[in-house]
Amino acid sequence: MPSVRHQLLATVIPKVRRARELESEPAERSRVEAWHRTLDRSLPTRAVPRFAQRWDVTVEDIGFPTYVLTPRGRRVTRTLYYVHGGAFMAPIDPMHVRYATRLADAIGARLVLPDYPLAPEHTWADSHEALVADAAHWAGEDGGVVLAGDSAGGGLALAMALSMRDRGLRPATHLVMHAPWVDLTTSTPETREVDAIDPWLFLGKLEAYGLWWAGSPDDLGRPEVSPALADLAGLPRAMVLYGTRDLLFPGCRLLVRRAAEAGWDLTAIEEPDLIHVYGLLPLAPEARRAFRQVVGFVR
């Protein structure tokens, strides 16, 4: 049974984030594009205690900015390449930086955060090849690379792992996905049922944002966009964590089924009645448990 704190967050977060269904696709596109013109795309570090004292930040240009965070006062033994969520249309959030820096600290890693171009102005094709090449570069550094992400970023991390495999590039040592968006075709019929109980995500937005990222209906099912539909054999050891009060959970279950069929070593943690990306939520005991599970898996 979910904790009281989780239940409180499940009520408060959608309100704070002003979660609601879209009025129409054209109106939503105009709203998002107008919002993008006002964005400050600098790295949001305010949620990380003593950030400036604990991390050195450099910015690398791989066609778009990628933040490389090197810790002060501890040895780096590997790289955490963290791909942020946000339905492909929202930038890096303070929640992402807080979680990723905590995880990097716990596993002895430097942190790489790519600030990839956002939909609807951009599609997967504007960033995929650069992300794959960059992740492969870090995979060649001492200790290798842990590839991780949440929501849209979790699906993108899986798509990157597929392309790294198909190109014969050095793979990640581990892959970690929090509630990944892995089937943008929404082919799972259960998705419409879960739409009625998810307080945060909405099916209309899911369909609109997915099409924006794909660029065309014909590209919705390609592996770079919907990696759960691809051949999953030969991928790095992976962990997926998701709750069942999440519009993306049917896609996560599809991924788990297809992984078993392909013989892919995927550890699945399904939590009843928990909401989207519960593992990143602040202060909830379920998030603390998920953090311990991820750290134990990566170690």
C-alpha cells in the first residue's frame, strides 16, 4: 500500500505542475512553442545542496549543450550518462539534477546531462546520432558508462542502447530506466484504462507529444522512437522501475514481456498504485527504496 507521503505527493505534484488534458493539438503546440521562447536553458542546480562547492561544470557542444559535472573531493570511477524526461518537450528540471547528482555520488561517477533539442520544434532525428556517439565516447572512459533516464529520457536511453548495439559501439555497463516511455504508438490497450486513474499524465498529451517527437505517424514505431517494439536481444543488463498508477505502465509491462522473449537481462520492479517516476519524488519512502535498489543494481 502506498505511503501517506506518496499519496500526498500524488495529489500535490499534478496541481503544482498544472497537469491537465490538452484542449487541442494546435493550441497545445502554440502554448509549448511560446513557453520554449521564454526558457532559461541554463542548468537548474537550485535543488542540489552546496552545488557550487561540490561540482565543477563544463559545457560540451555536441550539436547542442551537454553538461559534464565532475565532483570535487572524491575520485571518479565511472560515468553516469543521465537522459532527462519531460515528454520530449520540457527541459532539464531541478528534480532531474537533484536525483542524478545523488546517484552519481552514490556510485562514484561523474555526471553527464545532455540538453537535447525539444519537441515540437525538433524531432528524434535532430539529436539521436549525437547522443549515441557521445554516450559511446563516455563508454570508452575508465569504468565505462551507466546509461540512465526517466520517462521520455528512459525511453531515449533505451533507444540509444539499441543504436550502440546495432553500430557495434562499446555498450553501457548498465541501463536504468524510471517509468520509461518506450512505446509511442500506445499500442497497449490497457493504456486507455490507466488514463482514468493517473492523476499526472493524460492520453491526449501523450499522443500529441509522441507524434511531435516522431515527426510523422510513419516514424512512431521505429526503434529510435518506440524502442520496446525493437529486437531487445544483446542489450546491457538493465533495471526498470514503474508504478501501476502511471499511464506509461502498460508500455513498461510490454517491455518486460518482450525482454523475457528476447532473453535480455532486465530486472523489473513494479510497484502497485504508485505514480509516474515515483523513484524520483522527494521524501517519499518508496523513492528511498527505489534509490537503494538502483544503487545496489549498478554496484
